[in-house]
Amino acid sequence: MIVVATADFELYHEVVTALRERGVAFTTVEPGDDLPERATVLVRGTDDERTAPETGDVAVVEAEPGDPRAAVDAVAATLRDGEGRTVVGVDPGERPGIAVLEGDTVTAAFQVPAQRVAEVVRGEVADATSPLVRVGDGARLVGARLLDDLPEVAVELVDESGTTPYLGTGARGMGDVLAAVNIARREGERVDGREVEPTAGELTRIQDRSREQSETNRAIDADLARRVAAGDLSIEEALAEHADDTDAA
């Protein structure tokens, strides 16, 4: 458990905001109060040493005002060095959700375009010891590309049925990220790759998306759609190539 304890109101606001933006679970205590039994990391200001609670075996991260990101990065690094294994859950799709867990703690969360998933995952596991990536088995094409892009990382394919929770008022858009958290916590089957041939329906959906994004309401052809499905081109790149071919004709 991450605990924030500082008498500096500005620093408190910066650190708490940064932790929330990263999707990191935490609690707060007043400076001088006892830490919760499950505390693993204490975040405090450099001027809080005299008023901070006794830390015992709890790791301490000292935050500088104006630089909360450094403190949050240090928290993540401290957790990676602990007993909790780094597990990254990915809910694949057009804008996949990504969740990074250190043990039971969610230390980071993202939602990015499909072509950026491998880049984000590699960045999050770069300093981790024996990291594990768990990928939902839906959105087959996106998942297959991710497996191909992460040959150096242990990957499990997870049954993602039931991983997307009910979203109440104000939680719109969080479904993919929360599903990624649940995927990260569910054991899967170790895989080294996934051969997926796009179906006619999947190619048609790619062509429909290209028409929606086209300024001239024109869809890319089936060959370009197949290259998009394979991850060789983004839809934007396929539209540009399609336009060049049309102009040349």
C-alpha cells in the first residue's frame, strides 16, 4: 500500500493528482500518524522528516515540490524492486486498455491507439525483474500483433469473458482500462505467438472504418485492409497509399 503524508499542502495536491492520473491506488495519513499495517511505500516531502511517522521497513520516497512525476516514478520503481511481480494486463481493441500491477497494486494505467500498445508495454517492463504480460483473447488481430511485437517478454493469453465491469454514472470510457486490470489478475495460457488470418468480416470492418475516416468517403481495397489487419499499416497510412494509387491511375 502506498501512503502519502506531508504537511506541504501544495506538494500533497501535486503528488495525489499525479498518483490518480497514473491510476495508482494509495491512502493518506496526517504527518506523525501511524502508518497502516499494509504500508509498503511512504511518500513525503523533503521538509517532512521531523513530522513524518515512523517508517520501520517501509520504503520512503521524498517528493520535491513542482516535480510530482519524479516521485511517482520512484514509487513505481520501489514497487518493482519489491516482492510483487510486475504484471501488465492488456484489453485489446481499437483503443486498448493497459494496466500495470506490482503485486496487488495498480501502479499505472493507459488507453492508447492499438499501434502504440507494444511501445507502452515495453516501457513499463523495461526495468522489471521477470515481468509478465497478460493479453485478453478478444480482438484477435490486435492481440496477435502485440504478441509478435513482444518476443522478449513472457506473455499469457487470457480468457477475457466477464472482465469488463458494469460502468456507473461518470465512469464512461473506463471500461477498457478496468478490464485490463481484471485481465492482469487472471491466469492465462503461456503463448509465444498467435497466427491469425483475418476473416472476410474483419476486413470489411477495416474497410468501413477507412471510409469513415476518409475525407472523400472512399474505402481502401481488400489488399490494403489485409495489410492493416497484419499491422503493417495504420488506417491513415493505408488511406494515403490508396489515394496515391488512385491518383496514379
